[in-house]
Amino acid sequence: MSRQKGDFAEKRAVSFLEDLNYEIIEQNFYAKKLGEIDIIAKKDNIYHFCEVKSAPDYETAINNITPSKLGKIKRSVDYYIQSKKINPAFCIDAIIVTDESIQLLENITL
């Protein structure tokens, strides 16, 4: 996927979260040599570390969240928490953006 399409999907995901009363804390947090967290949001004192995946259909998008990718996200979350010196309740979520819909999958694991 092109960077332009990815940026558009992330903008749609941010608007979607804001409509659900999430507070956007940060976008595109880069953890040195680990990876990037697309969106960090907060709702009801819980941090949500969101991975945005976009594709023409749901199945293609969800299959792009691999065990390797999830491991990088987890390590990036640990780095974020340590670097900010916080100890929040949190979960890792996926936001699936297709041409026709947006879905939030909370607390994903593989």
C-alpha cells in the first residue's frame, strides 16, 4: 500500500476514534529499531495502542497483522510506557479500514 493510502486510512481511523470519544494522545510514535505505533488514544483512563490496517476488504487487512507484527507492536508499547515513565492500564487494538467500513478490534492477541 502506498504511503498516501496509509495516511488517508490513519486519518479516517483518527476521526472514527474521536467520534467514539477517544482522546488522541499521539500518532506515528516511532520506537527506535522496534517499529511504529500508528495511534495512541485514551478513553476511560485506558490507553489504546492502535494498529491501523487498510485494504480493499476486511480479510486482506486483518491478515496483515502477523505474529511478527504484533510482537513489534508489543515491544514498541513497552518502549513507549518506559520512555514516558507511565504505568497505565492499556490494550492493543486494531482498526481495520476498508473501502466501505471501519472496525475497531479491541485487545487483539494472536
